[in-house]
Amino acid sequence: MIFKLLTTIVFISEIIIAYTLISKLVYADRMILQINENIEAMRPGIKDVGDLIKKISAQCVEFSNDFVNDIIKKRDESIINQLNKLIIAILLLRLNSKFIKKILKSKHFKLLSKGLSLLKYMV
């Protein structure tokens, strides 16, 4: 008698456990189907966003290439400008040094310097 009662209790508990598991599995299946429907509904939007991201990234690459090329061009122009200024300064310095040597050797400068030195001594 006790054995039949225990067997019945175990059997009923197994039925309750099986029912709980089956109901949870059915609920999980419904949720998965609902999630799948939501994903199917969002798929065109996701595809559009992906295409938009591809276009934006392509434009970013193009703009960054243009930006880098502009910086390289400006750097090269700056270097050429600096070299031009340096060459002009060297040429002017050479011309000025030749011109100054000619002035120092001229008679007029010697007379002018003697006149200025006389003025210093008089004042």
C-alpha cells in the first residue's frame, strides 16, 4: 500500500515536472518565433543602414585621402617657399657684400668718412 502511494506521488511529480518543462519550451519557442518575426521586419532597415554606413565610410576614406594629399602639397609648397626665400637672401647678401666693398673702395666714401671723422673731433 505504501509502495503504491509512493509510486503514485513520484508519478504525479514527474508529470508536473514534464508539464512545466513542456510549457517552458513552448513559451521559449513562441518567444523565438516572435524575435524571428521582428528580425524579418527589421531586415530591410538593417540593410539600408548597412548600405548607408558603407557609403559614409567610403566618403570618409576619400576625404581623408584628399586631406592628406592637401597637407603634403602644402608642406611641399612651404618647403619650396622657404628655399626660395633662402636663395634670395643668399643672393642679396652676396650682391650687398659686393656693393659694400665697391662703396668702401670708392673715393666718395673715403672723403665722406674723413668729413664725418672731422665733425666728431670738432663736436
